[in-house]
Amino acid sequence: MASRMLKFTELDRSMPEKRDAKKRARDFGEIYADYATEAAEAQASRCSQCGVPFCQQGCPLTNNIPDWLKLVSENRLEEAYQVSSATNNMPEICGRICPQDRLCEGICTIEQSGHGTVTIGSIERFITDNAWEEGWVTPIKPPRERKESAGIIGAGPGGLAAAEQLRRKGYKVTVYDRYDRGGGLLIYGIPGFKLEKHIVERRIKRLEDSGVKFKFNTSIGGKLKLSDLRDKHDTILIATGVYKARDLMVPGSGHESVHAALDYLTTSNRKGLGDEVPRFDDGTHDARDKNVVVIGGGDTAMDCVRTAVRQGAKSVTCLYRRDRANMPGSQREVANAEEEGVVFEWLAAPEAILDTKAGKLKAVRAARMKLGAPDPSGRQSPEKTGETFDVKADMVIKALGFDPEELPELFGEPALTVNRWGAIKVDFATLETSIPNVFAAGDIVRGASLVVWAIKDGRDAAEEMHKRMKQMSRADAATAPV
Ligand code: FAD
Ligand code: SF4
Ligand code: SF4
């Protein structure tokens, strides 16, 4: 039979259809449509089945990409799902929100030979969305139940991936989260136009149906201390993410119309989930008819500008102190934002927030920057040119990044060691913290990072927790009275 693969010379790269910018800017639905099965099969057949698949090396989870592409091209979709889900706990989520241009697709070999990369992310998403539709994604049934238990702090992607891996092995798993829903930034940070919420909710429900217990509205560090969890569980995973917003340090930044990005995005996501949200209803976090200025150049800033567009802002401007090529956010998201009407002021840093005599927010004064000498990391530092300009503003959103909270203090555990940025220090071979049997994963170890890295850490930590609990079980058996 002729090979169904290597079609990249005769078939161009084609992403699933993107909704028209004017139409999509009016709602919070995802902007890319689903692949039809035939389109997914055709696009998968473009892969050249490289002997050394660079795409796999570019994926933090080392997904078996060529294998599942081949299976899709042959319409063996259930097998493709089995292969894909063996290395990734949320393939349909990564397929939607990984910055593929910097990961798997960024080093796909056929792009190096002048053809568009294989659309790996969209096909990965298709495989598991299709599996949910077909009923192939079922609750976990561990081959045997074990008596040991794991406590996981944080129901973000890191905590959820670990919970799934441990439950598969039959451990009792309880996930504690201070929010009222699971998903972490997947539910309250990332907007619906990148990731619709039902996609996250069905993952949580599946874990509940698999026997994982969730304790929401439960903040560790308040009444319940880390030591209480250590008494209750054999191993603990800290996967609490990073939530301390970096502040804007310019005159006027304390104005009541200057908002932290995550507060703004959480309000918008809660509104979309149907919650009562007074901060939105009273207009505080609603951009309708306002001139909005967002400060920052990362993914969070991109999500803020595009949320403001959808809320009906009069104008949306993004200020970033470096140029387009040096911004940390995904280029794909910048292009999407531009299509939706966002204006980017590159090489612009805020100098002051200006208000009227009556105290109403008026404008952001920005300094025009240029790129100077590289800093120790090799990145060119922005320098002031001496020129300033004002951007009209009724609402300012600061999206300058996040740092870890002071966890040793919060958890009442001075023995928990952190680095100078406040991230938890772990033994990188085992992800164990300075406290025995307490492990850590995701942003709280790496600093603000990506969903796919949190999943990878959660899986690795679960494997180490499993090894530790097996040792405990053996030790118990050896000392049990005969
Ligand atoms: P989180 O997702 O932050 O989850 C941590 C959980 O711990 C939360 O539910 C929190 O409530 C809980 N928690 C914290 N402290 C406590 C406590 N004391 N007690 C109990 N529970 C606690 N990444 C991508 O790959 N693609 C993107 O497009 C993308 N967009 C992003 C957009 C925004 C606006 C933001 C902020 C981030 C984005 N990221 C993106 C990054 C990504 O969301 C994170 O890297 C990822 O969610 C980290 O996972 P985590 O499990 O470590 O932590
Ligand atoms: Fe690419 Fe992310 Fe999927 Fe890995 S998990 S194959 S990096 S989209
Ligand atoms: Fe296929 Fe590209 Fe991966 Fe090669 S690098 S196996 S062409 S997806």
C-alpha cells in the first residue's frame, strides 16, 4: 500500500478555520473552529516521519508526535488517542494553548526545508476532542486500591496532572484549593477565547468520577496548616502557582481605575461562568466604552487587551518597553490581537498615570524607549530616548508578571526552603522540597511558566511520590507483627 505520509510536498499547511475578527471580537468563544476528520487526517499525512523527530524533543512532555500523526492519517483515531494520552494528561488543552511556534512546531523538520510545519497542536486537540465525543475518555479504574494517600495543594494543571497519575496507581488522592473551582489559571486566568471553560470542567469531573476528592474553598496557610496535611497524608505536593502581581512603580499608579491583570481577568472569567460579580456589574472591571491601556508584553497582557476588546472598549492600547521581536508573549496572540483592533505601542514605558482636576483617570504618560546594550542574559536593555507622549485612558491594567507568595510564612513552615525570588527550592532529580515527603511542581518551582511544563512537573512529582509511598508500604509490611 502506498504510504499515506510525507504529503508535505503536495499539500500545504492549513490550520482549522479562524473566525472572522469582527465577529469573534463580540464574544468569548474560541477563535479556531474544530478540524473536520478529513482535514485532520490530511494535515497529519504531511508529516515526514523523521527518524529523529525534533518535534518530540521540542515538546516538554516528549509526546510521541510522529506515532499519533501516522495513526490519525490512517483514521485509527482511538489508537491515536491512547498514544497521545499516555504522555499528556490534557492533550486537548495543550493543543489549544501551548505556544507551539516556540515548542514542537517551532523545530518541525519540514519547516526547515521550506514547507509550513505540521499543525501538531491542532491535530493533538482534534484527537482528544474526538475521543471525548466518542466516549473514549472514561473515569480511571485503578487495577488495585492502595492504603497510602497523597495530599495535593493546588488544582491547577500541575496538581491535576499529579492527581491523575497517582489515582491511576490506586492511591487515595485529595486536592485542596483556595478557589471554589478546579483548574487554577486554566479556569480563572486564561480567557474563554483561548480555552472554553467546559473543556476544563469536564477534566475536573472525570477526576471526581475517578475517586479523586476535591476540597475547594480551602486555603492552606489559614486555619489549615501544611503540618495538618502532613499528619493526614503520606506525601504532599505543593502546586500553588505564582500569584503576587508585580506592581507599577510610577506616580499615580495607586489610582482606583488602575487594576491588576489577574483581578480583571478573573472577574471576566467568573462573569462568563455565570457567577455574580459585583466588580463587573458596578463597572469597575468592565471596559465597555472606555479607553483602555494595558501595560506589559506577556501572555497575560495579550489576554487583557483581547478581553477589553470583547467587553466593548472604545480603544485598547498595549504599551511594551521593548520591541515586537523581544516581547515575551506569543507572536500568534499579538497577530490575533492586532486583527481584533488592538494598537501596540512598542518601545514605550509608563512614566506616570495622569488624572483630571476632578480626580478622573485621564491618560498614561509614556517614555519612548530604544534598545541599548545587552544585559548579562544577552537581552538588550531598554533605555529612555528623552521623548514622552500621552495615551488617553479611562482604565489601566497592569500586566507586569507574577512572583511567588511568601509560602514558608503562609504555610507556617520556616523549614520550607525558597530561592531568592521566593520560588520553592527542590532537589531537581526528585522534586522533593527541603521537607521530607513534601514535593513541589509547576510555577511555584519554575516561576511563571507554561501549562505544559506544569503538567510535566506534576507527572514527574507523582512518579517520585509513588516511589516514596511504595517504600513506606514495604517498610510497613516488614515491621508488621506476624
Ligand atoms: P496554577 O494554574 O496557578 O494553579 C495553582 C492553584 O493553586 C490555583 O488553583 C490556586 O487557587 C491554588 N492555590 C494557591 N495557593 C493556595 C493555597 N495557599 N491553598 C490552596 N490552594 C492554593 N500558559 C500556557 O501554556 N499557555 C497560555 O496561553 C497561557 N496563558 C496564560 C494567561 C494568563 C493570564 C496567565 C496568568 C498565565 C498563562 N499561562 C499560559 C501560564 C499558565 O497558566 C501557568 O504556567 C500554569 O497554569 C501553572 O500551573 P500550576 O499548576 O503551577 O499553577
Ligand atoms: Fe506541542 Fe504542547 Fe502538544 Fe507538546 S503538548 S506536542 S509542545 S502542543
Ligand atoms: Fe513529522 Fe515534523 Fe515531527 Fe518530523 S519534526 S516527525 S515532520 S512533525
